[in-house]
Amino acid sequence: MNLIRICFIWCCLFLAVPSWAQTEVYFTPSPKCENGLIHMINEAQESIDVAVYSINNKKLVAALKKANERGVKIRILTDRLQASNKSSKVRELHDYGFNIRVHSKNKIEHNKFAIFDGKKASTGSYNWTNPATEKNSENCVFFTDDAKVVAEYQKRFDYLWKVNTKKASEEWFTKH
């Protein structure tokens, strides 16, 4: 009887573990979204695709630079108006050699999601900014074990990357 009970408990724990790891939800003001993104960036081995409205968070930028130095392929799509802000890090990342596109298709590029190695994703209202971490009421969700969700975000990113052309982005960078 004890062996059956132990096997039952072990099976329940084994089967429950993936559900614990599938999604994580955090709210700001708090460093949890920032720390979660830094962790995902640091863990990435092959690729990071980011669609983000605004980016000026120095810690996230530093983590992206380190990932770039490790040889991780990084693509960033962002909003052209937000990229013009004096606090924006878009120009810095572009000049550093990142593959960045400012949107040219829709009125604004208001997405806030990232895909890591095609296996993990993050999304939410969280902008990649210092105020989002320190002052704003925002949220972030991390999908670490849901291939279907990650594939949908990858599909959307690939579409946005295609319709927001490199040519239009480079023209924007030339003018700004």
C-alpha cells in the first residue's frame, strides 16, 4: 500500500510541475517584470525578437547588448514617435549595430512582447522603460512552456517585421 501511495504522490507532483512553469504574471511598480525580462534575455542562446512601444530602461538595454555580444540574433520593432523621445535608447541600440525597425505601417506600434529562442515569450502592458518599473501600474506575463502561444507571438512578430520595412526604418534613422 505504501508503494502505491508513493507512486501516486510522485505521479501527481510530476504531472503538476509543467503547469507551475507555464505562466508567470507580475505587476508594477516593482522590479519583477524588469528582472523577468533580464533573465529571459540572459538565457537566450539563439534569438530575441522584441516588439515594444518604448524602450529606455538601462538595465534591459545592457542585457540586450550582452546578448548581442554573445552572438544572439536580436530584432527590435518599436514605435517611431517613441523612438524620437530624448530618453529613448533606440538610436543608441541602432548605432550599436542592432537590427531595429521603427514602424511605418500602422498609426502606432503599441505592442509590448518578446520571443526568446522561439520557445518562450513575454507580453503585457509593460513598456521597457524605467517608469514602467518604478512608477507605473503595468503588468507582464511570461510564457515558458506553451508552444502554441509562443508560436502565435512569433507569427505576429514575423508579419510586423515584414510589413515595417528596413528601407522605411533606415530612412527614419537618416532623418532623426
